[in-house]
Amino acid sequence: MKRTINFFRNDLLFSISLLLAIIAVTLGRFSVQDINFKVIATLGGLMLVISGLDSTGILSYFGQILVKKSLTFRQLIRYIVLLSFLVRCF
């Protein structure tokens, strides 16, 4: 019990989110039809793909390349935004 209390005290963001979710479910109208299972399945698949890429080390390799190529922090952010835009287009 003490371990659970310490968990909720240490993870304040989770505690507030859980409290707000409980309030929203009890006070609001909630239905199973409100849940978009297609989006949840898509996000789960995306997490599996990213986890697989991370376990192979490809993400670390590309991250190191981006850091080496960029001269400033602003340029690094520019590369990351541009890369995410280009990947989203395809």
C-alpha cells in the first residue's frame, strides 16, 4: 500500500490525469461507441514499429548522424522538423 501511495506522489502528472479521467467518466456521458478503436490499433502498431526500429539501433544511428551534421541547436531542430514533414508526405 505504501508503495502505491509513493508511486502516485512521485508521478504527479499521472495522478492528475487519472483523477481527471475518473471525474470525466463519472460526471459525463460515456459510451463504448465514443472510443475509436481504429486509432488505438494504429497507435499500437506505430509503437511496435518504433520499438522494433529502436531495438535494432537504427534510430540511434540516425540520431547521431543528425547531431553530427547540424552545427547549431537551431539547425538540429530544423532538420528534425523537415525530416518529420518529409516522412509524413510519404
